[in-house]
Amino acid sequence: MANHKRQSSMRWHKALPARRTVFLAALIIMMTVLAGCTTAAAEETNTTEETERSEAEVSQVAFDPANFIDPTLSTNAYHPLRPGMQWIRAGTTEVGSRAVPHQIISTMTDVKRIIDGVPAIAMLDQSTDSGEISQVGFDYFALDKDGNVWIMGGYTEEFEGGEFTNVESAWLGKARGAEPGILMPGKVTMETPRWFIGTSGPDEDPSVAEPVSVGISTTVAFGEFQNVIANREGEIEAIDNEIKYYAPGVGVVLNVPQGDSLHQDSFELVNLVELSQDGLAEASQVVLDLEAHAREVAAEVYGAAPPAERYP
């Protein structure tokens, strides 16, 4: 599922600005301490009741295009969809058997398209390992009247040595057996049952999530946050993939890998900025360029789809 790609979040041909990489050395040392402290709060909630909930059936909200609204209204505080927001997150990932510096830059663009009758907006993700581009792509998010943020499609490319190697995933709505779902509900309590995030195709197990802690405090490099929600996310047969910590008004501030995590991605928020109009235009153009490439290398998904556009 797109949300479990190695974040995120571009076929980016520019060098990373120095101000975005200077955090890494200190963060590698800091991550183990912070993750351990914050995870303790989540682990304390692993009661018998939580175990019973995690073994329950997955809840799934009926998909009704009439129930969706303009995603730029951004009514879900725990997953903002406001164009121009840019998150810089950093930590480590495993390459082979060793931990290396890992950075993700996620940008909410103003690129939109209609997917299965629903307006969706693109978030651009750029991942680097040891300062070298490893994965770039975007996800399409939609918003319903209840404040649920849905993931409706996406596209991800993998890189090696700065060169494109292959398409990691490509999907749009229900086409070709995919099924959209909710990444972040509008309201989460400890009684919220495990929910369906979605699947990008019939050959992929559905991704699901469930709350681990609600209303906790979390401290990361960017600062301290209150009323944080921690969700466990993963495939239905391997839900113990990662715990993501969502802060109100910000979104994901910390990711702690769990036993089912393949790459053991560990990262935290180190900066949050509001792009200028020129910066937003540049990021949005990257998404449009990626879609153009997708029409060539993933034609079975994007070839027949009308080009996406920017919000006026």
C-alpha cells in the first residue's frame, strides 16, 4: 500500500539544500533515545482489551462519492491537507544490514484530480538514503464530510545511483482491483476499531490501522506536542509494521518501526515550513512531471487517465 512505501512521499533533479541535511548527524544519535521514550507510552497501552480489539474484524466505511468535500478545506487536524505545507523528517533506515541516514521531504501540493467521482489532492514525497535519492512519488488524498482522510491513489519510483530503476507502485482508485480506504479517521479514540486503509491491487494484502495511544505527549527534534494519537499501521497479516505518532495541526511527527518492518525506517519531524507561491508551484510541477512519466512507464494505470491539474 502507498502509505507503507519507504517514505512517505520524486524524480528530483536538484541537490538537496544544505539546511535540510545538517540535522542528520545529530538525529541518528537522538532517534534511539526519543523513539524509546515515546514508544514506552504506547507500549503501556498494550492491555488485554487492545489485544482483543486488534484481533477483531476490520471496520470499513462505505465509499460514497456524494459524501466527499473539497480536500483543501483540511478539516482533519491530524492529517492536514493544506497546499504549501512541507514536512522534513529524518532518521535512519536499513540498507542491507546496516543503518544509514534517511530523510523524507513531504509537500502538500495543489495538484488535483477526480478519482472515482471524488476530488483528490496530491502529496509529494522525496526520500533519500545517505544523501542519495532512493524513492520519489506522490499519494492522492480525499476528504469526506466526517473528516476522514482517504488515500485514493498514488505513484512511486525507485532510484539507485541517482537514476530511475523501476516503478514501485502505481494505482488510481478502484481501477484494476485496487480499493481506497481511510488513512486517518476524523475522530480516533481507544475504542475505535481497526480500520481499513486500502489496497493498491488484487495481489496486495489490505493495509489496516488501529490506535495504540490517544492524548499522549511526544517530543521530537522539532518540539513537544500534546494530544498526540499513536496508530499501529501495516498489512492485515503483518500489522505490527510501524507506529506513527500524529500531532494536531501537524500530522506525523514520529515513526517507530516494529517487528514486521522490512526496512526498520525510524524518523521524526525536524522542520515544518510554509512554501511560497513559487515553491508551491515548483513542487506541484514535479507531481505533474511524475504523472507524465507514469503515463509512459505505468501506462496500464495512468495512460488512459486525464492529466491532473493545479487548483486555480
